[in-house]
Amino acid sequence: MSITVKNTTPDTTRVTLFGELRDGSFDAKIMAETDVPYTRCWEDEIEQRIVYIQPDPDQLKAILAALNERRLTVEQLQEFGGMGGGTSEIPV
């Protein structure tokens, strides 16, 4: 199954920040690109990655479930999105 997610647009520059946590799970926050912290966003974070997508709450929940269930990797997820608008088909 895949979902169609909006990509970032130049006028909004909203991104989704994904974090891999020490317990092996993932979390995410949608924010303005200028609000992405240069330090850790989550206290127990191993790594964080920006993806230029703007999912709605249900889409974000589906993406996190796919990451947590190892049906999708962060590396695969970073292949999607973009700053020019449009959409991405993300396999969840």
C-alpha cells in the first residue's frame, strides 16, 4: 500500500523531521525548515533526518508505523519529497 503525501512548497518550507531513538523506535515532528534544531530534537535520539514532505496527521501516523515495523527505512523515506511542491507516493 502507498499513500500520496504533499511535498514541501517554496512558500511554506514546512518539513518533517524524523528521529530514530535509542530504543529503536522513530518519532516525527512537522515544522518550518527554519525551526529545525541544530542539536537533538529528542533527548534519546540517535539520529534525525529532514524529509521535505507535509503529511497530514493520519499519513504521518502511517509513515511512523511503517518505520517502526521496519517496512520502510529512513534512507528510503529520504528518496521522497522535494521543495518544488507536487506529491510523493510513499510505500507504507
